[in-house]
Amino acid sequence: MQAMFAAITCRQEARGAPLSAATLNRIWAMLRTALNAAIRHGLIGDDPASRVELPVARRPRAVVWTAARVGALAVDGGAASGGGVDGRADRRVPARDP
């Protein structure tokens, strides 16, 4: 199982789209659900995914809405602070002219 997760990680990194720790943990959780169902149905004896070691997924820090941040968002859409509301680049599609 550990080798399978290593292969998934390497394949995604080779494609230029590395997986986050949270995504790996979601894959692991879905796999565990399937394996636990197989255990309940008597198809396997134990859950090999229970021995997999994955990176710890860290929760993103909440951003406090200060008066300065609200003002920057109102003035320039947050461009001065790096983009959209969460600090990422704004991904909105520009409005079309009729």
C-alpha cells in the first residue's frame, strides 16, 4: 500500500500537478472505506491501508477581516494584497460586452 501511494505521488509530480497531503488523506479514507466493507463481507482478513504512513494535512489559517483588508478589497478587488479574497490570484472571467 505504501508503494501505491508513493507511485500516485510520483505520477502526479511528473505531470506537474503534485497532490496535497489533504488529497492523499482523502484517497486513503476512500480506500479504507472499501477495504472495511471487504472485511465485513469476509473477503479479506485485515485492512492493509491501516499501516500506510501519509504526510499530515495542515488546515489553512483563517484570515482575519481587518478594516485595512476590507478597504483594499473595496478599492482594488484585493489586487494589492495578492489577488482575490483568499490571497490567490483572481480567477473571475471578465464580463462580456453585449
